[in-house]
Amino acid sequence: MVMTHYLDNSATTKPSEASMRAAVEALELYGNPSSVHSEGVRSKHLLDASRAKIAEALGVKRINGGSVIFTSSGTEANCTAILGYSEAKKRFRSGKAPTVIITEGEHPSVENPTLRLKEKGWNVFRIPTRGGELDVDALRTFLATAENVVLAAMMLVNNETGALYDVKRAASIIHTAFPECHVHCDAVQAFMKIKLSVSILGVDSMTVSAHKIHAPRGAAALWISADTVKKKNIIPVLPGGGQEMGFRSGTENLVAISAFAAAAAEEKAGLAENIEKVEKLRGYLESSLDELAKEGVAVKRPVSFVPHIVNITLPRIKSETMLNFLSGKGIFVSAGSACSASSGRLSHALRAFGCPDDVIDSSLRVSLSHTNTEADIDALCTALAEGVRTLARF
């Protein structure tokens, strides 16, 4: 049996024992959380406890003013924030089309709903991200003459390059120019990877997801600020029975939600230790990759970055070719976002980073977890060296 080395943690993570135990325990609570009988009440108590754990992990002290809304995925949470806000009130004022701001190279769950707004007549401004840095000067220049800027949506960590964007600064600049603008943050790749708090970022809503933090797939959360709730600035994308405080109808997936909460609590408790371990693993990986530099393997280093995502360029080898080679040896990495892997299009995130097409077509993403070891990295680099010798196109 081939030993496997999983290094694709930005696509999804292996569920932890704590999250799986929580899922099994939640299976025993078969009552609907909306039912008023004792079985329903037991489920409701677990749902409330899970919500409180996610809020705590986000640095939210009280959730009775703001809200933590459970969804099925990070994509649904982002769409709820973007489309739910766009439809809540009349955004066209005095004949002036509303404007939404996003970053270049956004995740499809932000890019595609933004394109839907554009089809409805909205203006779209994309903050340049060359080198993995938000171009705040370009943002300020745009805002100086812009009108009716009502919505912004920005990822905190780029899922392909690992670039850490200064969302706090960008949000402050936008709010100064347009105080009523709703600023949403996709923090899926940042949650439980860096120290994170909604109050510090100064945003109005934020998305996090379960399967990126060692919980099973099927649950995510959208935090919404108390001011947004009070002003009814977001309406449900999924109208129905009124679950999740009316923001997201549909019976809650208590099994996935409970597992999500357990994983968040566990990851929060070990966050400092986990960050330190991943930083050491990244250092070990980069040192190992430096030995392959003479073979043409290069690491893309954003201006500011998180330790768990490393994007590398291969010499004259298509990403898919190397992916198949590595997979045959039980080593699992990716060429970019798992959500768009089947599209066949070159990564617009890497293009926004400043990479030419030939580099984009020969790039791999290695994404680490605190569950990885140096043995995983040794296996990857040994296989990469073999692949470069045998697969390179001349």
C-alpha cells in the first residue's frame, strides 16, 4: 500500500477526532431544532451552543446584537452577504448605478455573484493585487471620484497565493469615503490560520467554513454586524421557513454544525502552537525547495503572506502533468482553487498576482496543516526532483 502525503489542506482538511465525535453525538439528537417538544429543544440547545463557540472563535463577545448564521458552505455564505445585501433595499439612487468593490483574483464565490450584479447594471471596481498586495493607492484614486459605492467584498487570504491582504486598512479607507458602504470579508482561508477578530478588521460581515479547519464538509458561518441586522441590510437568498433568524431558511444541518463548532473550539485552543508548527514546516519546505532552484523550481512570495499556502512554479512542466505524477506516488497537492479546478481556465488569481500565462500553466499550490510532518515535505520534494528530471519539456 502506498503511503499518502496530503498537502492540499486549502482545498479541504481531514476531519479531526474531536469533530467526528461531535458529529456522532449530534446524530443522536434527531429532533428538529425548530420543534417545541423536548427532542426539538435538545437539538436547539446544541445549535445554540455551537453558535456560541463559532462566535467565540471569531472574537464576538455577544451574538444577540450581531448574528452568526449557519449555511451549507462558504460559497452560500458569501452569496448571502453579497446578493442578500444587493437585494435588501433600492441601491440605484437618482439614476446612479450602485458600485461594488472587490479585489482582482477573487474566489469564484465572490467573483461570480459580483458578475451577476454587473449584469443588473452595477458598476464593478477591482482593487489591483499585483505581488499579493492590495493597491490602496488605486483604491483611494477610485474612491475620490466614485459615486454610490454601497458594497465591497474582499478575501483576507488569497486561496491560491497565500497573500495576506490588509483588509482592515482597505475597509477603513472605504468606510471613510462611503460610511454606509457594507464591507464583507471572505475569511475562509484565514480562519484558524492566523489570529482573527471581526472587531479588529472593522468589516460588516464575514464568512468562515468548517472543512478548512478539520471539520467535515457541509457547514459554514456568516457573521453579520449588529448594525447590519438592525438596518435590515441583508435579506435571505433562501427564503422559506425563517430559520437562522430569518437569514437562511432550511432545517439546520446539526451534525455538520456541531462538528464545525467542536473543530473551531479545538483549533482556537491550540492556535498559537499550530501557527508556530506550520511556520516551521513552511521554513523547512522553502529550504528544501531552494535545493531545487537550480532545476528551475521557484517559490512565489507575496509581499505579506500566511504560512500555510505556498505556490511554486515548475520548469517547463504543466501543472496537470506534475499533479498526476505526484498523485501516482500518493502525494496530493493542487494547481489552485478546488472550486474552479475543472473549469480549464488559467488562474485569474495568479494573473492578478502578475504571473504570465506560461508560469500560471506551470504552478502548484502546496497547502500545509499542523497535522503535516517533515516527512510529508521530504516525500514531496523528492518526488518533485524526480518529476522535474523526467517530465520537463525541452
